[in-house]
Amino acid sequence: MTEEKRKKQTAEKPAKVTWTTQADENIVLIGKKPVMNYVVALMTFFNSDAKKVVAKARGRAICRAVDTIELLRRAFMKDLQLEGIAIRTEEVTREESRESNVSAIELTLAKP
């Protein structure tokens, strides 16, 4: 793949913070943005009376998800409990129909 194509593909994929509500479950998808953006998103859910929030991340963002949870628990909301950790491997189709495995993690936080 040429350098020009690579730059074009990375420019087309904007990093974003996404949170949605799915039947009693609040989800924050962790990506490429700074850790504090995700901390604020999680705090927003808990401040709007959510009892449980799930942080999800894949691939290289897993370390950012762990940093986010630890910062939230140690500095901002000390009463939060880590309710569960789920890990899995997802099969992803990349360019040119190549299959590859990507690690994923789900961290569930609960307010007592």
C-alpha cells in the first residue's frame, strides 16, 4: 500500500467518543481521544443517576480504557466498584479481504 493511500484511509476515520443507552446499559466506547474525554463521559453517566456503566475498547485502545477506569476510580469517584471484566477476541476483515484477530475488553463499573 502506498503512503498516499494510507494517509487517505487514516484521514477518513475520525476518532470519536460514543455513548449510547441500550436497555438499562450505558456504554462508553474508548478510542483514540485523550483519557480525560472518556473520564468525563463516564462521570456524565454516573451524575445522571446511572447505576452501571460499561467501558468498551478494542486493540490498542485497551490500555487507554484501563487508564480511564483507574483515573476515574482513584481521583474522581472513589466509591465506584469494578463489577466485571470481560475479554474476548474479535475477527475483523481488513483491507484486501484479510482476516485478523483483535482483542477486546469490557469493563463494568457500578455505583453502590
